[in-house]
Amino acid sequence: MPKSLLEQLPEIVARARQQAEKILESLEGRHRVSLQTREWVLPSKDTRDSDWIAAANRQAHLGDEGTADWTNRLIYGDNLLAMAALLAGDEHTPSLRGKVDLIYIDPPFDSKADYRTKVSLPGVELEQKPTVIEQFAYSDTWSDGTASYLAMITPRLILMRELLSDSGSIYVHLDWHVGHYVKIVLDEIFGKANFVNEIIWRRSFGHSDSERLGNIHDTVLLFSKSQNRTWNQELVPADPSYIDTFFDQFDPARGERYQRLSLSAGGLSGGGYDYEYKGVRTLWRCPVETLKRHDEEGRLHWPLKVGGVPRLKKYESEHRGVPLQDLWTDISKIHNQSSELIGYTTQKPEALLDRIISLCTNSNDLVADFFGGSGTTAAVAEKLGRRWITTDLGKPACMIMRKRLIDQGAKPFLYQAIGDYQVEAAKSSLGRSFRVGDLSGIVLSLYGALPLQPEDNPLRNLGAVVYAGKKTLVLVDSPNKLTGDATLRKAIAQREHLLGGWDRVVVLGWNFEPSIGQSITALNDPRLEVLVIPPDLLDRLRKKGGIEKLRGQVRFSSLQYLTIKPVRRTRSGDEETLQVTLDNYVLLSPEAINLDEDNRKKLLKVANAEPLALIEYWAVDPDYDGAVFRSVWQDYRGNTANDDDPLRVVTAANFNVPYKSGERRVCVRVVDVFGFEAEVVQVVAEPRA
């Protein structure tokens, strides 16, 4: 008979502790997880009319990057790895162990939730399935029901506790699906003594549920790291019934109602003041001088009973509110006409996060959300003057968050990534003993290549295809890295120097540097070909049950790339104007995107007719150093301040930057509606006087 969930729970927690301990032990090692900065974002979205305030803001912040003690960060990737990197620290940011003041998470808690993304293009709407990385995470989370969900969340909660400061708190937002089980886990990790509240948030008004009571609330569990937590009590308006019940007396002299507050200190800790006043002796709450002043002001309510202890009048106009309780009915979910709505399924209202952050943090405290979603936590933390970190595994979520923060004019922030997770997905499919070389062997086989001999192939990532008398060397790049210029040069060198002589070389990559298209163009080598390994390959392997059933069905597609028109520089005193114009965007083959056949046909139609309509976001770095992309101008779909078209970006950027003598390396980076990136660099000569 299988074990019940309660019987499994101790084993789940024990395994999670072991997993978390391994991560913590690895923080000092050579191969610890680190964050890669993909973009330094200085929010300065394009607008139709020149805005001198926005321009001044850009100038003021151009020197911020690298000089501030802290820069907020949006991180793409698995939050377990993100937390490991934050705990480890790097050369730019010390370890954040014990430095985070508040964590709010709203993890997925419905195994039947639909994680497909709707993509609206001019004249058509597509439905994209999750990427293989997201699918792996979601399917793994629910593979064994609630038990696997708890196995996912528990090690993450352990790492969150390590990140929290001694005065820090954590809010975990759940509902009836898993909330009661997660409460047990939180008791174990944080200690029952540090449980603060179970908050009931009424997210909607009454509705009819078939054969059961209407489900209208979520649960938010609040725990602290210690008894020394930050707490800012909030007063809320009293319910009218409270006023009617307790403000039940009327003072004709003042013309308003009042309630009667006790002046007796009997039973209170800390004692009181023992004296007699107007024939009444008791233990009073205030000194006799204060009581006399209340009497002179007519604020004592004397009972009819002779010798009775008077009470203090508190008038309705003096009532500032009642302390916030654990039942929140005054914040509604976002309705479909709200100005806050950004089209994200699980988006939470800003008022909810405003209350949560205000209760447990002070100005400049650090707030983190490791299931970032729509970015409400980061957006509200920014508005409240808190520092923030937010992460998400989904590229659509990260895109939404980046646009949202740009839209509200946030301070400069970092967009970072951890790398990709094909190795973890492969371990799930092929067993925990899996090695990268095993995956390379599978890819070579599906491409139709035979592996080279071990002496020429120590990494097991090289193969050969012989056809019509021509010999092709095939190199499979690691799923742990971005394929870029260095890999291409290495592949060309191996083609030239490996024994046997080769006519051409093919590089198969999982993930690519945004500048890969420009690298291929610069190398100008007709005997080099670069192809994309289908991102859903591992998922298809798992479903089909092995290599043989996929043989002949896998297509390795060409890359996406971007072209721009010549950049124009115009000097005006100490400034210069840059004009950058998009030319063309070629999407990688639709077969490499997780779409069904009907949606692929719709996509092809748009891609052929209007390729620039596939761009979701683009940005410009006027002085690219080849390492960190510093985005000082952005436009994105939905930024209707520029051209009133929510489905297209503008195709030209015009903005001012400080004058610079000599050449400029202008870099343009685009992200398409599916999250794929491409970039191009253009060296622009100094304008003539």
C-alpha cells in the first residue's frame, strides 16, 4: 500500500534539507553558480514627443552603472539556482546571506493551470506552449501530485531562510490546493514560534460554485526569521458596524458620538496609579494630573452608579482607525478594466503588495520575489523606495516585468540570467547519472553523425557525416553555455587541423550569444554552418520513448538574425543625436518554436509579410563594450506613448547622448515575441564638424 502524504512528508523534508545543504556547501567551490548580466537597463522608453525631463533623467543616470552600492535586479532562470548565486555572491555583489529584509512569493499552486502563452501579432493570435525549460519545471513540479510540489518548494524555502535577515519576514501566497501542507513545511523550516499570521485575502465577491460553497479567498502565510522582526502596524478604517456598536454615546456639547474607554489599570501588566479621585479609589491608568485635565475638558463619562469608575470619552472624529486584522476584505483582485492590468494570468493587485511590503520593511530595505510573474512586487517595491530582486523561470514573465519597470520609469536595474537548464532536463529524462557527453551523443545520432574516436573526441561532442564523397565535421556545443564567436573559431580550427581532412564543419547549439549572427557574417566562411538544436528535443525524447522513434523527424534549423541601417550621428555642442533604424529581422525556423502546425502557419504568414512585427522589445547601447549591454533607450510593443500601435514597435530611435570624440560602437539588441534575442554592432565614425 503506498504511503500517505503525511507519511511521505518527513522524507520529503529530509531530502530537501540534503539538497539545500549540498547547494550551501558548494558556495565556496570553484564551480559555484554565478549570474551573468545580460543588460543594464536605464528606463528611457521612446515617446512620440521629446520629453526633456526623460532626457535629463537619462543623462543623470548614464554614469550610475558600476558606481552605486546596489543595483536592483531582474533574473531569468530557475529560482533555486538564482538563490544559490545570490548566496554565493560574486565580484560585483557580496553574498546576500542574511541580507534580505522581506520575501514574498506567489508560487504556482494549481496542477491543472494552463501555462500556455497567447501571442498577439497583427491580424493573428498565436498560442505558444511553454518552452522546454518551463515544461520541465512545471511537469516536474506536479509529476507526483502534491508530494512532488512539496519536494520542489521545500529546498527553495530553506534557501530563502538563509537569505533573510534576522529582522526579516516571508509571505507565502497560496490557496486551498496546497496551503495546509506548505504550512507544515514552513513550521519545520522557520519554527512554529516564528509563525506570525495566516492572512485570509478575499480576492473576489460571492459567486456560484456547483455543489460547494463559493471559493473566494487565498491564504497568505506570514513567518519571521526571528522574534526581532520589523513591524509597522497599519490602521484601517473601521467597519460602520464597529462605529455603530462602540460609539454608542452622544455628547450634545460637541454634537458628536463617542465611545467609552476604560481608565482602570486593574489586570494590566506594568501596574498603574493608586489614588482616590472624587471619592473613587482604584488603580488608574494615568496620573492624577492627567485625570484632572480630562475632567476639566469634559472628557470623563461618569456612570449613574455612585462610586463607579468613570471612563474616558473618545470622539468619533478622533478615531484614526483600527489595527489591521488577519482578514483582508478591502483589497479586490484586478478587474478586466483596471489600469493596472497587464495581461498576466496570476497578476496580483498593487494594493496587496503595498500593504505587505509596508508592514514588514522600512525605506531602502531589500525585498525579494522568487516567483516574479507579472512583477507586482518589484514595481511596488520601487514605488515605496525599497531595493528589490525578482526572478522567474518564464521568458514571457521576464519580458512583462522588464516592460512594466521601464514603463513606470524605474531606477536603472540589471537584467541577469543563470544559463539554461537542458542538463537538468536531460537528467530527468536519462537518469541522474547523465553527463553532458551523453546528450551530445544523442544529438549527433539524431543529426545523422557518427561519433569520432575517443582519442580525437575526449568531450564526446564531435561526429562525422560522409555523403557523396564529402566529409562534414559536426560539433555539438554544451547546453550549459551560450554558443558564440569563440566556439565558431574553435570549430573552424578543428576542421582545418583534425586528422582526415574535412570539407566543412557544422556547429549545433542549444543557446546562442545575441551577436552570433554578426559573428557568422564577420567570419565569412562558406564552409561553416550554424544550426539550432530544437528546444523541445528532450521533451519529445521523453514522450516518444527514445532515439529510434525520433530518427528522421528532428529538424535542426537556422538562426535568427537582425540587420540595421547605417547609424547617423549629429553633433550639437556637448551633445550628439543618434538615429538608429531597424532594417530586417529573420526569425529562426518556426519548427524550433513550441507551436502546433496551425500556429506555425499563422506565424510564417506574419514573418514573411512583416518581419519587424515579430519584435517585442528593442534597445540601444551607444557605447557597447562587448561585455555588458547598457540599455539607454528602449521601445516595446504596448508602449502606445509613441505611435498608438500596441502590436508594433517603432522602427527608428532618435535620442541624445553626451558628445564623444572618435568612433562609437553602437549595439542594438532585439527580443522577439518568443523570447529569442539577436543583436548587431555597428562602428560609427565621428561626425564631421
